[in-house]
Amino acid sequence: MPGVRLVQRVSSTRLFARTAPHLIPALDRAVHRLTRGKVLLSAQMLPGVVLTARGARSGLERRTPLACMPEAGVPGSGSASGADGAGEAGWILVGSNFGRSDHPAWTANLLARPDAVINWKGEDIPVTARLLTGEERDAVWRTVLAFWPPYATYQARVEREIRLFRIVRRAVPADSGEGGGRSD
């Protein structure tokens, strides 16, 4: 699609890397809140989630809109069907930080506290995150690049290795009050 290629070219520019981190998450949060979790603006081009993770140091909940790559049939996910019945068993989160030099804060939060909640298509889903390393990371990275080629530009811009996380559903006791409902 021509529109997708244009967005990929624009998202690979340094200007985008400087401005997008300030604009896109703020717009996503506002629209997501106003639509009660039904719409993420950035998800019009790439699938997206809103990650709610506890701060690595503060322990406070942090909500971060993120692009993601849905996966089907991920081993250890405990489920073969996703929130919308389309077969998602897990998601890949890419810590690209729009090609900026530092790892995004949400990646440190998941390293410190891997249990989190995502909002996927209006449903809150308890998840556990795992940092991918070695050959597993390399294989997923190739898939991520096929999914969204601008990530290669981001990686070429930075000295750090972009972190990849696989997040999968986790079982939560019914009385915990965590996940499973609509976002508001």
C-alpha cells in the first residue's frame, strides 16, 4: 500500500524521531481514554496496545501506548485464542524509542516487574513479559523487520541493541480485580 510505505519513510527520519515521542503517546493516551479503550490513533497503521506496568523504582503504574506485533500460537502463553478471537497468543513489544539513544523507560519497568496489563482492542489483559535474547531474539528481530522495516533504521542509528519483549497472557485469580475488563 502506498500510504504504508509513505508512513514507513516518514517514521524513519530523524525529525520523526525527535518529534514523535512527544506527540504520538500524548495523542494516543487522550484518544484511548476518550474512547474507553476502543481506539488508539497509532494503531491505524500498526497494531497497538496500552501497556500498564509498575515503575521499576517508583512502583507506580505507568501507562504507555506502544506499537506491537501480535503472535499466534506462542509456546507457554496458556491460550491459543486472543482477546478478539483472532488467535493472538502473545505480542512482541519493540523498545525502539523511535531510534533514540536510550532504552525507553517502559523496558526497564518490564525488566524489574515483568507482570503487567495491556489494553488490546478495548480489553484489559494481564500479561507477563520476557526479554528476548540470543538466537530467539535474532529470529524474532527478522520477523519484526519484515513486519515494520523502519526498525532497521532505528537500530542503525543507535549503539544499543533494541530490546524485544514477548508478552503472553497470564492467569489471574478471579478475585484479584486485575485485567479482564474494559479500560476507562
